[in-house]
Amino acid sequence: MADEGKRQANKRGSARLAAVQALYQMDIGQTSLEETLAEFEALRLGRELEGEQYLPADADYFKHIVRGVVQNQLKLDPIIDRTLQGGWPMTRIDATLRALLRAGVFELTMRKDIPFKVVIREYVDVALAFYEDEVPGMVNGVLDSVARQHSEGYGAQE
């Protein structure tokens, strides 16, 4: 039974990574939501593409994150802007980091059923897949701050 829980968690982690990649692709490539979802589901999730092996992912959760970010972006971006330190508005951060923060903030603010620590840890792991510098620590700080601001029971989850 514990093995099943671990597999599900790994599939959600893979869904989060794929969601960040899809959001990045939509931002940079100007592809539509439906076109991006279809491409990832058909060609990437759990498959090999151009020599890269995509891990099996919870496809429904992947779609939930991507759709949720797109539908709530006008709510998410101001939260991120207010939380970023040192006058770094969303427009000054790169597209990968923008996608990562949008996905993380979406889950923290719209998915109260998932423990904040899980969401923060997973997106820090995603950041580590793309960055080797101080960015993963910054992601941790931003998401932790958002979790504190948007939770009545933040400390209860520790």
C-alpha cells in the first residue's frame, strides 16, 4: 500500500514538472492551451522525445495545473509580484521561473487539500531540475511566503 502512495506521489511530481514545461512552452511559443495539452499527452508524458525520457505522470493532474494556471493567471500574477523581493516584477524573471511560480502559487492558493510543505518541496525539486544557482532557494522563499499569507492553518501542517 505504501508503494502505491509513493508511485502516485511520483506521478504528481512528474505532472508538476511537465506542467511547468507546458506553461513555459505556451509563454514562449505562443501555443494554445488545448494544443499544448494535446501535445504533452500524446508525445511527452511517460514517453521519450528527442532522447529525453519523460517520466510517467498523472495526466489529469497535469491538465488540472495547466488549465488552473491559465484560468487564474490574472489572480496569480499579482500575488507573485507582491511576494517577489527587491523590485523584481514578473516581467523581469525568465519564462521558466515565471511558469514554475505560477504553478506553485496556483496549487498553494487553489488546492487547499494538498499540504503546503508537499507543494513547496515539489516545486523546489522542479527548480533544481532547471537551475543550479540561488533560484531554488528563492522559489522556496516565495512559495513559503505565499503559503503563509494564504493559509489559516499554515503552522498546523508542519
